[in-house]
Amino acid sequence: MASSEEQEIIQSTVREFSENELKPLASKIDSDALIPAELFQKLTSIGMFGILCSQQYGGVGAPFETMMEVISELGEASASVALTCLNHNLACSILDEFGSKKQKSLLSELALGKKIGAVASESFSSDSKTSFMLDNDGYTINGIKQYVVNGSFADVCITECNSNNGAELVIAEKGMEGFVQGKSIGLLGVRASGIAHVHFQNVKAQKDRVLGTKEDALTILQLLQEGIWLGISSIALGIAKASLDAAVKYANQRVQFGKPIAKFEAIQEMISNITNGIQSISSLLDRISKVKDQDRNVWDEAAAAKVVATTMATKSAKLALKIHGGYGFIRDYPVERFVRDAKAIEILGGRNSELKMITAKKVLG
């Protein structure tokens, strides 16, 4: 595992990369709905595809807390890039923890960004179903996973499949007969994260493609779900921070009635609301990530964090747009992208209206 000093280096490296390399490209990435190949190479060079992966496979071996901080930094520059890195790293982490020796051989390429991973569970995509049937040669997989992050370009796709005996996870790879990856869907937000429908048409998979034991399946799915909720919360925090920076910069530059609008009480109140939201969510995620790194169950806390963090991000982005006035609707200004991205991550990983029920049931017993 990476030392504290190494973790600090990772965070400062990502911060510098996000500010100098990623942020200038963010608008083009969004308009083209594409992460350029050269950017993938730069992300690889600073270890962004092996954050959670063991060092023996070329990864960083950082704790989950560090990954959340990294994802937040990336999200402040580009929510699409952050989401792609999040899904990839979650795929690597469960492969590293639960994979067989043969399955872990994939990590040497995944951790170095030579291959891109994806998770197609019921939580990260929609409630679309994929079934598998055991036969003499292994499994036959049929079905569809909708709205899979990295789905259009992933080389390795860890897919939740269902049978009469419950859920299991199967490792599918690009090129397998019947494994069809759709084109990126033209979404309103997080447009470059390769979200697509993935089809399984009589895909034949050997038994050694099943990840972990049957008893591991529920544990893996819970760990994935917690990781998804907390990772999306980190992206939300990044979007809120970007919204604050844009709002402050514009408020200090925009002059009305002979003075910057930052001098007006109404603007100051909006800036204060964004700042307070950021501070609250930052403290919340810091606490939860430390608990998760102690291998403790954070199911309820992660679900609640996803709700409050993404709600806060959307509110912050809308306030930043309001401060910009009419200029906020012009693509030359980034705040309209912040609003679109924030709304998108409210939906991804489970709609907030559904996640609120987890909190309600816990409180009501």
C-alpha cells in the first residue's frame, strides 16, 4: 500500500494535472463527447488507472480515501473523465481482491491503462437484466446492460448476471463472440464517459470467467455499490468546487452600477451557500472514506452521501449559473456544463428518490 508521503504526492500530481492539462480540454471533451487518446496516455502516466490496484501489478495501491480525493480533483476539471476513471478503478479493485490468479493477470494491463475496465452491475447501469445458464462447456449469457459507464470502449467488462441461483459476476472481454458494445449515447451530461448499452447474445463464457465464489457475489456487489455512491459523491464535490471558482471569478470581474457584483449582498449570499455546502460534504466524505478503509460497512452512509452530495452539486451549479446571468447560458462559460453534469450524476448509480428510502427504512426500523 502507498505510504502517506506517496499519497500526498499522488494528490498534488493530480491537482497539477487537472489544472494545467485537463481543465483546458474539458470544454472540448464535453462538446466532442470523447476523451482523446493522448489524454488517456497522460492519465496512465500519473497512475490514474491503477489507484486501488496492488503495486505488484503496476498499480498505486492507495486506500479508498485517496481515490476519492483523486476523483474529486478530476471531477473539478471534467466530470466525464472522473467518471471513467472511477468505474475503471472499481473494476480493478474487485478483480484484485476477488479474482483468481488467471483473472488477476488482466490487472497488469488494466492498471497501466493498456486496457480499460468497466463494471456493468444493476447499480451502475439501469435495472436491465442479464441472465446466464450453466451448460457442459461453461455459461451462456444473454441480455442487456443499459447505460454502462465506459460501455462503448471498455476492453474488460465485469458484468452482474442472474440465474435461478442468484447473482454472480462474469468477466467479459472485447472480441468475445456475441458481446456487442453499443455506441456512446448522446446524453445531456457526462457526455464523454462512454455510457452505452452492452448486449450479450448467446455469449459463451468458461467457468473460469466467474469472479469469486458464489458466496462472494453479494459481498462484491455491496462493495461496488458503496464505491459507486462514494465515487459519485466525490465527483459531485468536484463539480461544486468548480462552480464556486467560476462564480467567484465572474462576480469579481462583472461590474454593474459602478462596482463588481461581488459587492452585492444577494451575490454574497449565493457564494456563501455554495461554500457552506462544499465544506459540509467535504467533511462528510472524509469521515466515511476513513471508515470504509477500515473494512467497515458504510452502506447506509454511502447512500445518504450520494443523495446530499449530488443535490448540493446541482444546487451549487445552478447558483453559479444564476450569478453569471445570461452569460451562464453561453458555452464559452463552463457553468452550463456544470449544471448538466451535476444533474446527470444525480441519476447515475441509482436515483436519489430511491436512495432516500434506504435512509428512511433505517430510521423507521
